[in-house]
Amino acid sequence: MVYAISIVALIAIFTVATLTPINMGILAFAGAFVIGGWVSGIPVEDIIDAFPGSTFIIVGGITLLFAIAKTNGTIDLVIEASLRLVRGRRWAILWMMFLLSGLLMALGSVLAVGMLAPIAMPLAAKNRINPFLMGMVISHGALACAFSPINLYGAFINGLMDSTGVGANPLVLFALPFVLNLAIAIVLFLIYGLDLIGRRTPRPAGVADTGDASDGGGFGGSSRRSSGGVAPGSGPSGNTAMLTDREVIEEALSHEGMKPVKMDRYRFATLAGIGFLVVGSVLFGIDVGVSSICISAVLLLMAPKSHPKVVDNVAWPAVVLVCGMLTYMAVMTQNGTLDFLGDAASALGSPLLTALILCYAVAIISAFGSSIGTLGIALPLAAPMLAMGEVGAVGFVAALAFSATVVDVSPFSTNGVMVLANAQVEDKARFQRKMLAYCGLIVLSAPMFVWALVVVPTSV
């Protein structure tokens, strides 16, 4: 009975948090005390001790450092400098946005697409780049680096794996989604963006195009530009101003309320601090959470009056969500629910089939709900099966992580909503249908592909 109640409570937590604005972490904390204390008889002190303090420090510290970098203009400086590097090359604009999106996500910004979409989508219209291509490229750029060990997703998965006794492998967890999302972005470029190569100046408005600036018809097919689809800001001759003009950069930045900024000692110190964080954690094993807190403290001391409310910009909802879910998972471990689920999974008789079903389940659910919440349910369900060695633990965890996040291109996800909202197309409904069709293709193909590519070879 305890096992059934624990599982039903977990499903209820996810469902309520998906259908309402209530933070999933708050519900998980409440569930941990109710299920752990009242139902399972676990002492309250043990439940409190299960609070993931290290994960709290990592997520809180990283989001604090990123909030400082955003507030003091360091992020604006990086974006502007990156845009200037492309020097009017349309293909380079696209891939610079991919790199920027990945960089911001890797360093801790789970809202990387939300930050870049108001800049990237107008740039796509200005330079006649397919808006669907631009939107998906910045989305896959962020998803490629979603499991950096120093951001929310990476900290959550690694912490969850350690807490369940399976053990984490941060390198594989980061590398697999990175390679696969990069491959998807390259395929999209080959379909929609080949004519961007070698053309620094867009075609005049009246010249027939191959679809690199339209909202696109059916997925994968060619499209045509209507005569009224001239991008805003076109000159008298019909040619769109290129990115080498300062006015175009300022216009693009203004969509996010950004203004051109210059390097100063404070922004230099911020960049140096971020660099130290990355190098220290990767090469010397310095604790990411401790480093980010210390670096943030130094930056705040350098300009204490410049950031009076910077702590308010920390992603506290994400911190609560991650810590709440990890605490509830600890309760499920202590009351034996995870062992019960492991026995149930073994009874199915086919661990590989179970792995495939879980990959499809997280992809379908995450397309309409929280990807991190979905993983918070799926990984504990899979943990006992992993512990028994019936499937390759590292490959399966990475496959689940990829399946749950790659579908965040959905127009119902946070990433998809930002892309859709900022797309400069004539027919938003048509653009949304295209995004939905693409998401459907991803849901159908990605779990099977990653299962065959990673799970099966590591399980034989």
C-alpha cells in the first residue's frame, strides 16, 4: 500500500503542477513530509537530512552568477560582440545564434532561447533567413548544452543519479545530447539553409526565393515567398541592410531592451569569473556551487550599489523545483518504492523494451509538460532496473535525458512559445502548425533513434 500511495502521489504532483501554476517543488516537499512521515513512518529529521544541499548550492549559485552577468551588461556585451563577428554572412548569423544559445545554456541560463528569440527572429526577417530554421536552430543550440554539469538540468540529473545509487557520468550526459542536437541542426540547415552560403546580400524583394524567409508550408518541403513578405527595414532598392551596419545591430538588440555596451573592469571581472568557474570545475574538480557563490560574492562587493535586487533575479522557482523533487525521490528510496518498481520492471521480462517505452513516454509527456518534471518521474522509475545492470546505466540515462528535452521544440514548451511569439511571419497559425508537425516528427523518431544508437549497444 505504501508503494502504491507513493507512486500515485508522484503522479498527482506532476499532474497538478502541469495543469496549474503551482511550483512542482513545493508540492514535492509537501509530498515528502506527508508520504514520508505519515504514510511511511520515516522520521521528519531523516526527511530534512535528505534535502539536497549541494544541489541547492549549485543551482542557486549558478543562477545568481548568471543574474549578475545579465544585470551588469556582460551578457549583452557577449551577444553584441558575437553578432559583429559574423560581418553580414547570413549562414554565420544562423550558426552564431546556435553557439550563443548553447553557451548561455551551458553557463546556467535555462531561458537561453527566451533571451535570444527576440533578437534572432527579427534578424532572420531582416536577413531573409527562414524563420523556422532560425527558431529551431536556437532551440537545438540550447538543448545541445542542456546537460552541462554547471546548469540546472545537469545538476538535477547528476544529483538524482547519485541519490539513487546509480552514479552519474556528467561527460556522457552532456556529450550525447550535444552531438545529437548538433546533428539535427545540421540536417535542418541542409534542408532549409544551403542557399545562405556565399550570399552576403539578400535578394531584392521582388525576386523569387526558395523559401529561406517564408513561414514555410509543410515540413521538409520547399516554400515560396509572397510579394508582401518584405522584411521591415528594407531599403529603397529592396535590399535588406546587412549586419555590418551598426544600426541593424542596435535594432536587433533593442528588441530585448539591450543597448550596445562597452568592456569595463566590472564586465571583464565577470567574464574572468565565469572562465574560472568553467576551468576550475572541468580541470581541477573545484565544486561548482561553492565557486559560483564565491565569485558572485566578489562581483557584488566590487559594485554593491549596482545590484540592490540581484538576488531577486535568481531562478528560485527552479531551485525549489529541483530540490523538492530530489527530496521526494529520497523518500521513495527510503520507503522501498524504488526497489518495488525495480522488481516490477524486471517482471516485464524485457529490459530493452522497457527502456524504449520509457524513452517514448518521456518524449510524449515532455512535449506538453515540464521536461525536468518528467525526468523527475522517469529516472526514479528506471533507477532500480539500472542498478541491477540489465541495461547500460550511463547510456540509458543519457537517452532518457535526450528524449525528454529534444521535444522542447514544441510550440507548447517555453522555448517554442518564445520562438512563435517573436517569429516575424504573416501567418502565425501556419507557423505554429509547422512547429507542431516538426515536434511530432521528433517525438516519433528521436526516442527510437537514441535507443537503437545508445541503449541497445551498451546493454548487450
